[in-house]
Amino acid sequence: MNSAPQRARKAIDSAAPTQQTVLRDLGDEAVSAIVTRGRDEIRAFLLRGPLESVPGGLGVLTIRSGHVADVTAFLDADLTRFGRPPSISP
């Protein structure tokens, strides 16, 4: 039998919208505007800190209400396997 916290977590998870649902609800224009608005700032932040011109993984953004709500980092991702360069020119 499931404990109360397990049942509550399952209920919350099933009620939470998926990222695909949020993006679809925002529409293509809004998603494009978010990406365009944040691209330069995110790149600048990564280049002056975490990456220091060396790709170190993959970051996945979660968008909620038109804003970045969460960043999930896959630090072991080998981006060269996907055709990405081994370094980034500033």
C-alpha cells in the first residue's frame, strides 16, 4: 500500500503541466521571443563563468508563464557526438 506522501506526489505529478503543454499554450511567437530575448544573456553568462569557452554539458530550460523556471544541467553530455564544436569562440 502506498504511503500518504507517495500518493500526494503522484497526484501532484499527474496534475503538473508538461513542458510540451506549456510551450504549446504559449505559442510559437511567444517561445521565439523568449529564446531571442534570453540567448545573448545566457551565452554571456556561460562564457564568463561555467563554460570558460569549453562546452561542459547540456542545459535544458523549463519555461513557465513566459519565463525560465528551471535549468536542468547534464554535465557529462558529450556534445561533439551531436556535431557541436569542442570549444566556443567568444
